[in-house]
Amino acid sequence: MPIEIKAPTFAESISEAQIGEWVKKEGDFVDRDEVVLELETDKAALEVVAPVAGTIVKLLKKVGEKVTSGEIVAQIEPGPAPAGGAKKSATSAPAPSPVASKSPAPSAVPPVEAKIMPAARRVLAEKGIDPSQVSPSGPGGRILKEDAQSSSPAAGRQRELVPMTLIRKKIAARLVQAQQSAALLTTFNEVDMSTVMEMRKNYQEQFKETHGIKIGFMSFFVKAAVDALRRFPAVNAQVDGDAIAYHNYYDIGVAVGGGKGLVVPVIRSAERLGFAEIEKTIADFGGRAQENKIRPEELEGGTFTISNGGIYGSMLSTPIVNPPQSAILGLHAIQDRAVVRDGAIVVRPMMNLALTYDHRIIDGREAVSFLRRIKDAIENPARMLIEV
């Protein structure tokens, strides 16, 4: 008798989910606790696993359909694997929304299929593109949505409608909310990265040998942000009705690009972490974001955010505050520029900084002073260590 496969019980912060990708299709054998389905929520991806070993006999939902907490999504017939070990590959085209493709020519060596991310699979299906014709750019040879969108089955002018994913809808709603509900202003400054770059050069090998990870620029800015937030607590505060909620802890959100768009996982109690711990946390977030493995609870509760558009080449931007936070620091690309030092024109690696803030609780003087403190901490990192 078939056993029901149900969606998990969602956390209170998750309002809805939709079918992202059927990893298995009808007729496939699965082991117990093997992933059958990936659900998309407005925060992150959730995996649905098989409760027992057996054969998938029925899929009850199509890709893109809404799913409620605990709803039945498929049925599985318990039992051993078919004779001959005919366990079907998870990389087969998922039903009930297969990707159209042409049968490959016979080959002595079977091709290695790339992992197709759910959003990319939908785009390929809508375009009718064979995944083997797409060049993957994601980690581990994964085909990302951007890869699918850049591929075209035919020349000429085209227009396509691709439904927003839940996480993209959430991002859009929050950005509009920030613009409509807060009095946002942006102030700018620039920082000389010479000292930090020299420190990285001098200690990189020893740091990696000691901690097992390279030291990047982001850990310096997280430490500098904590240093500045301590001196200007309003930047770490939030509007709560008719009151202002101040925090004596520093949960720093770090914007990272993921398979389904930008996500902002939070480094909890950043004030308690060293440079190596911060670098490891950020590296972990970045890797899991690409595979949509960031957990919903990791995206909640930040008090301040840092967004590094410089990794994409941005020279200057006005980042948007992540509600209900009151400020966000934008980092930009490092560029050699001519600057004046001690009356002489010299070339220095310079970075533009941008601080967008909610003017309802942060005054202009506080915002400018906060950004100046970030600049001073980066140009003179020793100040953060001796707290002057």
C-alpha cells in the first residue's frame, strides 16, 4: 500500500511554498531519507525526503504549484530496489515538467550530466532548450538560471514570461517596503585600502596555514562595522512602532548572490568572532547560497547589513536598507587613483563606500560620523584592536 510523502511543517516565518524541482520522477526507486523534491519558499529552499525506501508511484503536484505545510505531494510504494539494480538517476528529466531535449547520438563513453538548478530547469523547459547545449558556470558544473537565460534555441527577437519565484517576490516586496516606509538617504566616502592590502599580503600564508582559510576584505569591514556601531548605536537600532529598539549585540547581514537571487544570511554576534571565524562563516554562506541551502532562520534578525557590489565591478551605488534594519553599508570595487598625501600626488588603491540610512532615527551627523569611523578603522586597523 502506498505511503504518503508530505511537505514538511513550515516555520512560522514561512507563509507559503511552491514546487521547485522534482529530483525524482514516477517509477524511480529511492532510498530512505533520499531527496525527492525541492520546495521553494520566500526565504530559502527546503528539501523533501522519502520516509521509506521504495518506488515513487505518483506525483501529486506540478512544478510551480503552491504547497501548504504538511500537504501530501507524492506517494511511494515501499519495497526493495528492482531486480538488476535499476535505480533511476536523479538527473533524469523530472516529471511532470520535463525539459525538452533531443536524444544524444550513441557514444562509447556516456556523457556526464550537469546538475541543473530548479530555476534554470524551468527556463530551459519554457525555451525548449537541451541542457547539454548550455555551458554551466555554477560551482561543480551546475547550470544556473543565468546560463539558461543566456541560451537561445533560435535567432530573432523573442519575448518570454517567466513567473517570479517566491524568493524573488519577497525581495521585490521588501525593497518596495523599504522605499515606501522609511526616509532613506545615502552618504558617501572613500577609503584607502593600502594598509589592509599590505596586511593581507604579509600574513596571508601564515593565516591560511593557521586557520585553513584565506583572509579577505569582508572580515575587516565586519570588524570595522562592529567598531563603528558601538560608537553610534542608532545605526544598529530599529523603528518599533512609536519607539526605537536599540541592540547591545551586532548581528551583521552579509549580502551574497545565490542560485535564486540575492540573499542576506546573518553573522550572529559578530562582536564575539575573530577574523578567521568571520571568513569561515562568510565562505560557508557563499557556498550554500549557490546551492540554495541557506536555512530560513539564517536570514532573519539582522541588525545591520553589508553589501559588496564591488565583486561585480560596481564603482558606486546607493544600496537599499533591508527592513526593519535602519542602515546598510555598500562596498565597491577597488581602483587605483591619484590622491594627495602630505602635499604630493600618489597612486593608492581606493574604494568608494556608501551608507544608506533611515533618517527617521539616524541624523545626518551620525551617519557621516559612522561612515568616517569605518574609513578610519580600515585605514588604521590597529585602532580596532586597541579600541581607540
